[in-house]
Amino acid sequence: MYRSTIRACYIGNFVGALVSNLAPLLYVLFMTQFGITFEQAGRLTLINFFTQIVADLSFSRYVDRHGIRPFITLGHALVFIGFLLIASAPILFSFNPYVGLMVATVVYSCGGGLLELLLSAVIQSIPSDAKSRAMSLLHSFYAWGFITVVVGTTIMLAILGAKRWQLIILIWSILPLFNFFNFLRVPMAPQVPEHTRTKTIELLRSPYFIAVVCGIAFGGAAEVSMSQWTSAFVESSLQLPKAVGDLVGLCLFAACLGTGRALYGRYGKHADVSRIMMAGSILTVGCYLVAALSPWPYLSLAGCIVCGLGTSLLWPGSIVNAAHRFPLAGSSLFALLAASGDSGAAAGPWLIGLIADINPNLAGSLPWLSHLSQHESALRSGLLFATTYPILMILALLSMRRFAKKKSPDLLMKQPESVN
């Protein structure tokens, strides 16, 4: 009955990949055409993350009150409108196109925040004995969307030319418009009734939930930090052009990320997601250490790429653990998790850059890295610091394991039977 709903959710996460990754691929073009600075381009990314966090936290209460469908369709509509605003920024905001880019970023990021909040909630609400598998598959589509956006945009720029970047955005805008109509008609599972719903304050009083919230922040930091810095690493270490760095580094990382999630979705029915997350966190620690400390560039690149496999379940697995522990929680659970994950995803890469600026001389401390350039040595310093992200994730998982032994009957009531 809900197959069409699940497919629409998968497409929705593909749209989420567009929201986070399409505009950054065009930053160089924006800088050339509109004369914006590096800081202004980076500010668009900060606006994106901040708006998504605000949307996550602002809409959850209204979703519980009015239902999911109005807001999940609104999310797709806002992404579509935001993309139209980007494409029309030189016309509508001819006095200052950068203002148009900022307005467009706020609009489509608000839509992206709604999708991030609601897609997991829809999957969790569907009656099933394999929700963790469905959740993992849902998040795998972000990775496949990421690859498709990078490769598709690169190909379209090569075929259509950089001057037609607006047409490329309009082509991509078809997807959120299509899924807008999808969610107008697909069946939606009933939500948890308000009188039985776990209150937000009860979630925040739970040490287990706080551990999950911290964990998804560390997992988001570990995942997004490596994905954002891999391209720069490929450029500096292997002396490859940016376009090749994007295709080789980013796409292979995303392929490992998506493969890990898809494999769990396909074969993880009887697997313990927390144990897999622990193994993935340990693998991620190793990958960061190899990327930062290996004297051989291709081995370091392999560490960057395989890190996608290690981090693949840290975000969706956190959602699965929280939703399983608190089956009667409403949208506030997904809002808090999404906001925490986005916060980690925003802070993690920034801290790597900060450490690279503060302590760029890793090669001076390690003789086997003496051949590195100052730029690459600085980047490796940041990656070495980022090893703390998966280590903190391990500590969060250990805390979750300890707190899980303390049963809380009011939060572990069985979910009421759903009405088909």
C-alpha cells in the first residue's frame, strides 16, 4: 500500500542532495559573473545550513498539529521556487545579484530543512518490520543524488557551456516539482495521536536521547568534513584539476557512502545497527589517521574514499536508534536530530579549516611527511584533528549502550496499531 510513498521519499532525499550540493558546484561561476568574493560564496553555505536548522526546529510543532502532507509538499514547492529564484537572480535582482542568491538560498534551504525533517518521519510511520532497512535505503538516495548532481552538472556544463548555468538549474528544478505532485496523492500512514505522543521535554530529559543527539552531530561532522575536504585533498596531493578532483574524490566517497547504506538496507534485517555503527566509527578513525599521516598520496586518498563506508550508517543509524527507543515521539524527535546533525555538518568542516590555519606545520613534526607542501601539510593537520569526531561518536555509542539498560516504561510503550 505504501510503496509509492516510499518511492516518493527516496526521490525526496535525492532532492535534498540537490539542495545541499547544486549551488556550491556553481560558486566559481557566480564569482566570475557577479564578482562575489570567497567569503560571500562561503556565506551562502552557512546560510544554507543555518536556514535548514531553523526550519527543522520551527516546523515540527505545526507538523504534529496539522499533519505531514501539507508541509512535505510545501518543502518541495520551496525548493522549486528557490531554484527559479537562483536562475532569475540576474534579472530580478539586477541591482545586486548576490542579494538574489541569498534570498534564493534561504527559500530553497527552508524547503530542504522541511524535507530533512519529514522524510525520515514518513518512513518511520509506515507499518513495517524492517524500518531500519528502509531508513538506511532512504539515506542511501542522498549519496546517489550527490553523485548524480556532481556528474550531471559537470556534464551539462561541458555540453551547454558555463554561460547557460541558469538552464542547468531550471533542468534540475523539474525534480522537486515532479515530487511535489507525487506527495499530493501518495497515501500517508497515520501519525501518533497527540494524547499518546511523547513530549519534547521528556525526550530532552532522557540521557539516552541526549547521547543520540550528540552522536548524530559527531557522525554528521565526520561524514560531511571528509566529503567537503576530499576534493581539495585530491587537488593538492595529486595535482589534479578541480573538475577531476570533484569527480574522483567526491563521487568515490559518495559511492562508498551510498553502498554502505544500500547494503544494510538489503541485508541488514537481523543485524544490530549499533554494532555496525561502532565498527563504522572505528573504521572512520582509521581512515582519518591514514588520510592525515600516510606519506603516500594515493593511500591517503584511499583513506578519504573508504571513510564514506565507515560513516555510512552514523546518521541514519542514529535516527533508527532514537525512533526505536521512542516510538511514540512525534516530529520533534526528527527535528532535534536533524538540527543536531546539521550543526555537526556545519561546524566539522569549519573546524578543520580553522585548525589548518592555526597549526599548518604538521610536516615539521613528522619527518616522513617532510616532502609535503605547506598547503597540504595544513590540510593534513586539520584532518588529524578531525579524528576526534569519530572518536566522540564511539563514546556516544558507548553511552547509548549504557543508558539503554535503564528502561523507561512511559517512553517504551508499544506503538498503537496503524490504520491502513
